[in-house]
Amino acid sequence: MNAKERKEFCIECRKDTGYVLQKKKIHRTIKGKEYIFNITTAICSECGEEMSLPGLIDRNMHEIDEQYRAAEGIVDIDDIQNLMEIYKLGKAPVSLALGFGEVTISRYLAGQIPSKEYSDVIKAALSSPGYMKKKMRENREKIAETAYKKAMVAATQMENLFAVSEKMLRVIAYLFENLEEVTPLMLQKLLYFIQGVSYAVNGKPMFEEDCQAWVHGPVFPEVYDLFRDFKYNPIEDARFALFERTAGRLSDDEKKVIDLVIGSFGLYGGKVLERITHNEKPWIDARKGYSDGIPSNELLSKESIRSYYQSVNKEYGISNVEGLKRYIQSTLKGIL
């Protein structure tokens, strides 16, 4: 029996047998429209027939529900929960704020599928704090004053996100999705390395934003402002749920660069990454004339990052993780 097999009773073999989970396509008609869904099945290792497992029907229903929503562009339960968390509203208040009936969101959280019209309203509120503000103003009389004020403050904070470029937001969301913990210090350094590796691998910058040579290394000031309240703690920010499902808008070349950085620099904490940047020419040159601990906001130019990381690429071949790891180990050997 291989590692993927478990044992369960097979009604064909009339005994406990091993089985393997496989995907199969099924056709279903919903509201007169044909769909093809991929669901999980259990196949008996001895007779090759499908087996009935505890919980498998529920799993299949979840798979069909998820794929149906994706096919029709309908929000799922996670989207609704994210909306409530972002705007700090309970089930009834968020229903009323959007112009729905008081129990509508409760029904959706229990599994009822929203209509396309209501789904589009929820998606618009998730993607646009301005739209959410508009809906709350329209329905202000239905919402308790405390909830209204709290949600309006959250919407304003959401709008502050858009002081940063969409590309930067999508890259940050991608990092949050693929790393277990990210502190503000770690995030700043990873963004800087992504910019450098993008120049080396793709020949162009990842972001339009410039970074500055601060005491603790390169910093993108707009990003610093977003996360200053987290200080040295891991970032937990529900606002970035807006961007987690739009990683597809990053090109394959862009995702390759981010994955390279995650697989190399992403293995280290913020303080180690800071030390690496302190050993690199762009930060050193930008900090000339400043002694240790003296603040500065000198521009760390894109040209200096481009030139440096293209030279690193020539020496170490950083278009793959192994090359980046060689560069990191070489740098750390001289400073740790």
C-alpha cells in the first residue's frame, strides 16, 4: 500500500481495503446551464471501484459549490467574512449597510448562494472603499451610529492603501500568502530585494515607487506608513484579503522574481536581511556622510539598484534560487 492509501470498507470486496483519492469530472445542470466539476473520489486499490468514505459527500458538495461560484463570478463565504472583518461590521449591520435585508448575510454565511446582483454589490464593496462609503451613507438610518462610525473609519483606512501602487499592493499580498510571518522590517527588505532581482532577471523594476536609505536599510516610505502600527510584530492585516485572489494579475515573470526572493531571502528574519542591505553598494553610497544611527531619507535610486543587481547576476547567476543563496551566503560570511 503506497503512502497515499488509507483503509476503508469496500462494498464490492466485502472487506477493508486500501484506496487512493483521485479527481474525476462530473456533469451537472444548474438552472438550465451545463457545468463540469472536478470532484474527489476514492478508488479501491484491489477492485478499482469507487468507494464511499465518511465525509466524502460533504467534501464533494463543497468542491461543487466552490467551482460553481468561481464559474459564475459569485463571492464565497471567505469573501463575506473578509468584508465584515475589514469594515468591522457584524452580520446584520453589514447586510443593512449594503442595502440588503437584515438576515441576508447570515443566510450567505450558512451556505445560501447569493444572486449575481447581490454578489456584485459585495465584490464592489470589497474592492472599493469609496463604494462601501457610498452604500453606508445611503443606508445610514438603518445602521447604529457606533457601527456606522467604526465602519467609516475602516473605509478611510482602506482608502489609504491606494496611496501605494496597485503593483506594490499585489506583491505585498503575494508575500503575505506565501510566507508564514512577515514583520514590517522583513517586508521592507524583501520588497527591496524584489526590486533588485527584477532588474537582474527581467531587466526592469517591479515597482514605480522609490525607496530611501534609512538607518535600518532600504525603506519604501509609503509602505512604512501602512504598517507602522505593527512595529516589530508580524503583520496581520485583513485589508490585504482584497488582493489575495488577484495574484493572477501578476505576470509569470513577476511571480518568478517574487518566488526567487521568497525561496532565498525569505528564509531569513528582518535583522539578517537588514545586515545584507548594509553590505550592499546602493545603501552604502546613499548613506555617505551619515554616521551610524543618524536618520536620513536620501533616495536610494533605481539606477543604483539596477546596476548593483545586474553585477550580482553576472557573478552569481541569480536567475535561480541556488544562485541567490550563494550570493547571500557570500555576503553573510563577511558580516556575521
